[in-house]
Amino acid sequence: MCIRDIIGNERGAAMLIALGILMMIGLIGAAVVQTSSTDMGIAENYQHDLRSFYAAEAGVEHTYGVLRDTVGWRDGFTDQSFAGGSYTVTLVDSAVVGALEDTIIVTSTGMYSGAMSMVEVKLAHARPFQWAAFAKDYMMLCGNTYTDSYDSDSGTYAGTMRLEDGNVGSNGLIDICGSADINGDAGTSEPGGLDIRGAADVSGDTTTGAPVHIFDPVSQSAVNDARNNSMAPAGLSGSFTYNGGTRNLRLTPGNTMTMAAGIYYFNDVTVNGTINLVPGAQVEVYIVGDIKMQAFASVNMSGNPIDMIIYGVGPDIQFAAGAEITCVLYAPDVDIHLTGGCDFYGAFIGNVAHDAGGSNFHYDRSLGRMELDKILNKVSWREL
């Protein structure tokens, strides 16, 4: 074999090697393309799944909002459009499954480009009155502030009073000072947000690790319903001043007004006199303006707190020294100011509670079992 033949053979081998390398590069390129296509498909499917989940969550929130405004609504939604997808919501309550009692099961199915997600949420009527006083943002209890508890289901204040369960709470700072005497627990969800100073004392447990408590605002539909069906002035008797145009109510010192059972709507309310209820009556009072309980105010003192539920919308509630009131006050977005020396029997929820002068809060333990049918809480959540 000549040298030229050997060189030719080497060139053939180099070509085979080059072709092999090219084939390997081609295979690697194809694999990369395939992997990229697969990754893109996975990413796209993930985005579709995520968007279908968000659609399902949107269905839950839409349903929650409607239920807050319309107590008996159970219609649900079918193929409701949302952000390029849709959701369908069904509701089941005790009318379908008796064992549910006061629980509503909401099932929301979200759809997006063929992807589907399902979320189930259980809603129950709230039992919000677990404290003598709760303030969402800030609470100050100073001076001679005092708390205790009693049980109106079991007897009178004098017969059932205990130096315990006069609990106070907040999602924000709680400032307890002066010679305040809290016969119960004090808890906040703000780390380091409990300041007990001076001669102040809390006899129960204290915590800065309490869960955040969410209180729904008073719904506009409930306010509208109260305005349209208010018993004022037909359900009012006695000596009082009521302006049918402004819907303002005023009682002056020495005057007494009696309220029949029913729903009432007022703008501003100023009380210097006495408000009683017809024996056995229960009233719901919606007040969209200021509430002023002045020094001579005496409200429902012969009744129980559950007989008078006051829904405060805002912007301000004031209790002056010497005022006495027995009621349940739900005003989660309203600031409550107490100038000291008033007696409050029942429980209240406000945005800010500011008592610098030493008021007395007498918590009715029976309110811990009380449900507000206009307020719903989410008690469980799961993805199906």
C-alpha cells in the first residue's frame, strides 16, 4: 500500500469522526429543543392551573361579599367571567343537609383554558362578643377603669357577678395604665403591643401573640334595609325630639322615651335622658352618624344587653361620665371615646377604644354564645 492510500484512509476516518460529532450535536440540539418545549408546556400548564385557582378564590370572595349583604341568598353563580376564565359557585346549608345547622358550605370551581381548580370554604355565623371590650386598632384603659362579668341568662348582675372574664383585646396596642383593674385577660396580636404600667393590674392571662381577629363592617344592605323599614318615629313613645328629615334623635335631661320591638335607623343620636324598651321587646338600632351618651343618659337599664343591638357606622361614639347603658354594640370601624365614670353592661367592638377617665365594663357572659346572623366567619378552607 502506498503512502497516498494511507493518507486517503485517514481522511475518510476524519470525515466519519466529523459526521459522528455532527450527529451528536444534532441529537443534543433536538434534546434541548424537546426539553425546552416540555418546560414551556409545563410552565403554561402551571400558569393555567394557577389562574383557575385564582378564579375559584374569586368565586369564594364574591360569594362571601353577597352573603354579607343578603342574609338568605343561596343562588350561587354559574360561569361567571373572571380575568379570562370563569367560576361556578354552589352553596349548601341546613336546608339541604340538616346536620350543618348554621354552617354554609361554599364550593367554587374555577376554569381557565381547560384547567380546573376547586375550593371549599365553610362559613358560620359569627360569635364576635368574646370580650367586654375589643378595639381593632388601639385600646387605652386608664384612670380607674374596671372590668368584671355577669350572666344575664342566669340572673341579675348582682346575683351572677364574678371578678373574672372581663376580658379586653385588640389587634393593635393595648395601653393599660393608672389604677385600671382588669378582672380578666388582656391580649393583642401585636408583638410587644401590651403596655401595663403604673398601678394597673390584669388578673388573668396576658399575651401579645393572640390571633388577628377580623370583623366585617356593617353591611350597606343591612343599613339600607334599616333605613327603609325603620320603626322611627311610630315605634317611639314618650318625650323626645325626632327630626324626620335628618333622622336625628335627641333626649334631654329628665325625659324618657320607650322603644317598641323592631328595627330603627337614625343619623345622629344624643341622649341625656332615659331610654327604655317595651317589656319583652328586642330592638336593632342602626346609627350612621355620631352617638353621644351624655352624663344623664340611662339606656335599657332594666333589660338585658341582647335586647338592644346597636350597629354603629360612624364616625364617632362618645360616652360621658355618669352615662349608663345596657346593650351590644357592634361598630368595628368607629372610634369609641369614654370620658370616664360611665357603666357599660354587655360588650362592644370598635376600631379605637379610648378610656382615660375610668369607666366600668360589665361583660355579659351569655354574649359569648350569641351569633350575629348578619356577620359570617370563614371557619375552614381546603382545595379539592
